[in-house]
Amino acid sequence: FVLQGTDVLPKSPSGRFLLITWWFFTMILTSMYTANLTAHLTLERSGVVIHNLVDLLYQNQYEWGFVADRNLESLMLNHKEQTYRRIASQGKRVESLEEGFTEVKTNQFVFIDESSVLTYNFRDDCYASEVNSGKFSNQWAFGIQVNSPYAYVINNLLLQYRETGWLTSVFDKWYQGTSRSSCSYQFWK
């Protein structure tokens, strides 16, 4: 029972090389799987993870809120789903954007606002993270007179800029901070 093993071992150099290669591949694959599983299980349990607005209702670590009397509050209070009305009614009202940003930086606070506002104002902040819900997505628009001769020109130029990626490059230039890459600890994905 002590010296159990296989009786058939490769005798040729190519067979031995193939066996050693398969053994290394199996060892590397097993160690990678174990490391990824450990990392996944460790990260899932480290603190409260908020992936969307509904997660706010089922946790008690963070307080949340938004600026009073703005479009987002109205959208949520008048939403057809009860969940979003609960989030809006239970949330804290702050008086200004600056007060909301201060609450995020000093307290356990989730500030709910339009993604463009949050992206721009937290672009250089290493200790704030933005979670996009995608539920209340807004597009930017230009208002012009009805039957204006400029409507066709403006629409075509905006479409061209969007297709060539120029709008994305301008967005990245304005909204992406320069110092976030130098943060020692990163919260965002």
C-alpha cells in the first residue's frame, strides 16, 4: 500500500516533456482558481456594497439623500414603483450641492444626484465612488425655435461629433480628473 502509483510512465523525452507540461498547467490552473475564489469571497464580505438605489433600503450603515426641490426628487417621488417613492421619502434633504458633497466626505452618506454632476464634482476625489443606476438617464438637448433653419445643421453636427468620438473626448477632458490615477486606494471600477 505504501508505494502506490502508476506503472505506465513515458519513456521518451517528448512524452516526459508533455507530462511535465500538463502537470505545470494543472498546477497553475488550480492555483489561479483558488486565488480568484479567495479574492471573490473576501471582497464580497468586506463592508456594505451598494450596486443600485434599491440596495439603500436594505442596509443600515449609510444614510442617503439628495438636494431638495430638484428634478430628481420629483422624478422619484412621483415614480410608478413604490421602491423609488420610499427611497425619496426616507432620504435626507440637503439644501445645496456643496452640502451634499460635504456630507459624503465627512459622514457615511450616499448622495443621489445626476451622474454628470457627480462625475464632475468627484473627478479628483480618491475617497468617493460613483454608482450609476441607469434608471433615470437623461440626455442633453438644445432648445431652438420651431421650424428653425439651424435645427438640421445642429442635429447633423452633433451626430457627426458623437460618431467621431469628439464629444467623448471633450467629456473625458472636462470630467476626468488628473489626480485620480495617483490615488493609493481606488474605490471605483
